[in-house]
Amino acid sequence: MHFFSKNPKILPLLLILLFIPAVAYGEDGEGNHTAITLGWISIGSGLVANLSLVIFNMVRKTSILKLVGGPEISQGIVPIYKPILNFHIMLNSVGYFAGLSHGLLLIHELDAISLSLVIVMTVSMISGIILKYASDKDLKIFGRLVHGQFILAVLLITLVILHIITHGGEFD
């Protein structure tokens, strides 16, 4: 409970995440289409969350920006980092819970690719939570090492593409 008193905005966010399946069901209201909609919500929110952070970091580290605008421009975008990071965390949480709901609704179609996708998403989510909320220095280093792995991102993208291909890519 100390966690929720320290971060009072987390509890309402978690409650909102629990209603994602209801929103997807309300959109098309037909059994299996609900699960498909949740899958696309997961993919879309994950894509937007990660691209926004990656593009921001690329712009922030671009030497041309530093060359043209000087250090003032680089320092001017530093305050934007925290809102971008919070946006990344929020949308990835939505994507994770939508993907988890998608998988639970379609548990009868579980295969090796889907299971691998769940494992990679969970490792990424847990390492992100450790990175954000851990206070121990060693734990933060561990979170940064795991969460920042390029191979983890490539593996996640590959598994999502394989999952879409193997399950027919129903674009309803």
C-alpha cells in the first residue's frame, strides 16, 4: 500500500486498464472480434508509445540540432523528456494489458510464438517497472540493462509480426 500512497495516480490508472476489454467489446460486441480488437489495441498503443520515445531520444541526441542551435536548444527539450516518458509508460501499460486480455480470450489458440510473445512482453514490462520505481541502485542498473536491450525490442517486433502472420492477420 506504500506504493499507492507514494504514487496516487497509479491506482485510478490500473482501474482504467481493467476496463479495456469492456471498451473493446463495446466497439464491435462480437465474441472473437473482441479479442482481435484487443490485439490491435495492444499493437497500436505499443507502436505509438515506443516510437514517440525513440524519436524523441533520436532528436535529443542529434548532433545537427546541437550544431545549429547550440546547447540552448538541447537544454530546451530536456523538460519535455519526463512527459514523453510518462506517455511511453502509460501507453505501454495499456498495450500490455490489452495484449494480456487478448491472449486470455484466445487461450485455446496458444502456440509457441504467442507464448514467446507473452514472455518477452512480460520481461519488458517488469524491467520497465523496476527501472521506473526501484530505489536500489543495483536493481535500477539491472532494469536499465534488461529494458534497454536492442535485441529485446527486435525480438518483440519479430514475434508480433510472426503472431499476426501465423494467426491469419484478421484485419476486421
